[in-house]
Amino acid sequence: MRAIQSTRVVHKAIQIQVRVCNVVKSSANTTGLSNACPDCKGNLSKPNMCRGCNKEVLHGDVLKKYTITKDEQRILTTNELEQLKGIGSTMNVLGTIDKDQFKQSFIVGSYYVLPQTKLKNKSQQQEVEQNKIDYAILKESILQSDNMLAVKFAIRDKEKLGVFTVENDYIVLLSLAYPEFVQEQDEETAIKLDEAQKKMSEKFVESIKPIDLSTVTDSYTETLEKILEGKSDPQAQKKVETSNMWSSL
Ligand SMILES: [Zn+2]
């Protein structure tokens, strides 16, 4: 499998060489609909400024284009767009999938799914209250189920596949890669460990202290910002001893 990066897993003197490879094929994200300028068909930035001819485009004039490859795009007609209307406007429950067969590697994004609270008029108050109960029932069923609920939904003209999960007291939608865009991992990685090696793995886990993830920050970006501000402090990279690394725990 082609690697996008070679790196090492590091903890104290332990260093394990690894390759990082994409789960989702790079061809998966190149297609999709986007807003386009009616004059030069260029991409629009917010608020509807054309990146091609640098003009502001009125909302009613915005076209939809489909990007096939970087160099191949097609503008959709009103008639063609009409045929797409309605698809993805709701979150459709597709069915259940076995929790044991659910692969976390398929997760490509996440969304909060919260009950609707917007009221058009006061008479809908009761409806909103009932909807909160319906939401709670859905949440409870997700919690209680041995299976996961698979859904299809669309965000910004892209149809997505997802599963519901519950976090604290709300529903979270995990968006998944379509299986057809996932490259299968078929390299042999299983190795039988002897008792001494299994002991090492126990020692490894024991040597790691608990951490509060909210204290972890993006040090790469922080250092980059310091460099750009001219406040960088060149530090020597720490050299790590690699011999007898497991016994060093
Ligand atoms: Zn333009």
C-alpha cells in the first residue's frame, strides 16, 4: 500500500517505524457540485465573489457546476438541477449495521444532530415540544440498540453516508466514506507474540500516564505562528537512544 508519510511512534525510548496511508482513495473528493460565476464559470468565494473574474455575483445569478476532474467541469442546467431537488433534503434511515462490523477507519467527519427549536409562529410550540420527545426517543433507541443506524443525508450538495451515535445527551452523526472509495488494507500485519513480548506490551501501557485531551494544542501551528512573528527560538532536536528500547521502560 502506498504511504503518504513515513514516521515513528515515539514514547520515551520506544520508537516504532510506521507508514501512514490513506483509508479513502484520493479520487473520492474531487467530484461534486459547487457554485459558479455566470460569466467565466469560475469558483465563488464568500460572499459570492468570483475567484476567476473578481466580480461579485448576485445570488440569483449563481450557477451550479460539477467538477469531474481538475480540468473538466460542467455547468448544470435548471432542468438538470430540478431532477436533483429533494434528494438528500432529509436524513433517510437506510438500515442497521452490526456494531462489531462497524469500522472506525471509515469515519471522515462528524456533526451534532440537535432537535429543531426554530418557531415560525406560537401555535407550533406544542409541535416543538413533541419533537423534543421524538428526538429523545430516537436518541434512546440509538443508545439501547446493539446495532448502528445507517443514514443517508446531504450537506452542501454532497450526498453523504453516516451512522448515528450518542455522546453525552445528544445525537452525533458520524459521516463515513462510501465503501467503494475505501482502499482495502490487505497487507499481512498479524504476528503471534510470546509471553515475554506480551509482558512488554503490558509494561508499555502501564508506562503511559493519563492525559486530558483538552490540554493538547497544535504545537506545529503555534511554532509556525511564532516563526512568522519573528519570535522563534531555534531548539536542538532531542536525540533518542534506540538500543534495548523495550527494556528501558
Ligand atoms: Zn467570474
